Amino acid sequence: MFPESGGQPCDQGEAEMHHGKLLHGIAYGTSGDATVFMSAGAIHRERINQSHACTTWFPQRQYHMASIAFKMQQRGCTGQLLVIPADGQPAGSTAAVVNVLAVMWKEGALCHVTDGPLEPGTTVEVRVDWQRRYDHMQQHTGQHVFSAVADLLLGADTASWELHPLDPEMHRSGDYGCVAVDLTVPQISAEQLLELEARANAELRALRSVTPLVLDPRVAADVERMESLRADPVFRGQLPPPEKIKGGKLRLINVERLDINACGGTHVRSTGEVQLLKVVGAERTRGHTRVRVMCGGRALMALGGCLTREAALTAKLTCPPVRHEEMVDLLLRASGARGTRTGARA
């Protein structure tokens, strides 16, 4: 999230200030059946009445990103655009509402894909889906902490990571909407996974501050700071040379005494806001190990579902949870035996 001044991407403190604030933009045109809303220095300026260096949905604008394998697109209903009346009055309850389905780069410009048409020149008010935004902030900050811990304990770099969508339908198939982190080690034992999880949660409980750091290579003091960061033991990744920094500034995230990394995403203000981190699985992939984790509200929701199902199974199997697996095995063997006897009689 960007402040209207075009300042650094917002983390939670700034997001709370700007949540619900009027952020205006101008409709550009359509693409197929969906409207494309363009802002933040869009191309084809001769067709735009005004443009802004901000968007509440795409915080990476204007800063060089050194994150690895970052998905330059966000999908799902990210929020709404409310059409502002032509007379300039604030949008009321009768204002037309257009849902934003995706935010992406398109031909070098920032696009908002919506589920309804917008006439070119329409002024809109942006409303962020705050529940979805905060969920992403929790998961992403948790990924920073987990990647740092993996480096500390295993010497494993994070080759890439991906935030899976929080979709109840996917939960039924066993995908809990995890954060998938690809670590540069061929395998990780069950004991190591438990150690990673325990250390990550200890770092969350340490209530480490999470703050953005924006450096300008055109400023001598910032260049000196960049050089000192390269020698900092908690710095990870690589800083590009000044001439390669897009937009003129480099944004990093500093997790107090744990991790400094180039990143343009949104984060909570303290590791304590992540609440908890749970490792839910690991698998080998292309010589690396993909670890799936869940944080905060997602982990609590998954735990709630597990406890509800456990209670239902306890009632149906008439045994305590510690004997569920044993009882299911007995029932499967009994079912198999009955099937064998029936086949023999036939």
C-alpha cells in the first residue's frame, strides 16, 4: 500500500492510517470482458486525465525489488472501486461498486482488472479488503522469519516462496492455503523440521520490530549505509549496484536483529502479530526441499477445523483421539475381510 504522496510502501502502521482513505484514480479502458483500471504512472498518458504514483493493492511500485521469484500479480477479490459522482461529492451508499479481481503489470503499467465496466475518465474511491490484506501481511512476515531461521540453523537459502490462496474449497482437498518455501537443501529430517518450527515461534515471541528501510543510491549517506548492510550478519540476499536500482530507491525490510532483506511487500509491525507458525509438510523438489507453513489466522482456522473433525470422529468411533488411527485400521481390515468372504461365496 502506498501513501498518496508516493512514499514508501505501507506496512501495518501506515496501512491503518490509509485504510478507508480516499485514493483516487482514473479509468483507462477495457480488456475483453473485464475493465482494466490503470494508475501509478500508466503508459498511454495521452489517454489519462491524471495518474498517481500509488495504489493500495500493489505496494511494489517505484522501488527496486530484489526478492526471488516474486509473483508480479495478485488475484482474488482484493477490494472495491466506488465511482465518485461527477459533482465531486464523496461516494455514498448508492455509489456504483466495482470489484477488483486482480492487480498486475501490463505493458509496463499498473492495471486493476475489475468485474464491471468503467468509463474512461471516471474518478473512483479505492477500498481495500483489509481482512485479506492483513492475512497476507501475517503470512509474508512469517515467511521472512522462517527463511531467516532456516539460514541460521541449516545454512539454507530461500530459492523461492509462494503464498497460496486462502480458499475453503481447496481446504477440502488437503491444501490449507500454505506458504510454500523452497530451501536450498536436498532434504530435511523430521527432527530438523520440528527444530525449525520451534525456533521460528521463539522468534515470533521475541516481539522483534519489523520496519522498512528505504535507501537512495544518489545520497552519499545511503550509499554508505548500503555498504555497511552488506557486512551485517543478519543481511541476506544481494544488493544490486546503484545504477541497476529501478525507480531510484531500494526498499528493505529489517526484522530486528534477525533478518534484513530487500522486499517491497506488506508486513506487520512486530513478529508478535504473526502469532504463530506451523510447519504442515515438506517434500523434495528439483534438488531443494519445499516446506509448507501456515501463520497467524490461517493456522488458527486450520487448528479449529482439525479440533472440530476430531470431536466428530471421537463421537463416531467411540474412542479417544489417541486411538483414532488404530480404530480406523481395525475398521478397514474388517471391511476388507468382509469383502473377501463375500467374493468367495459368489
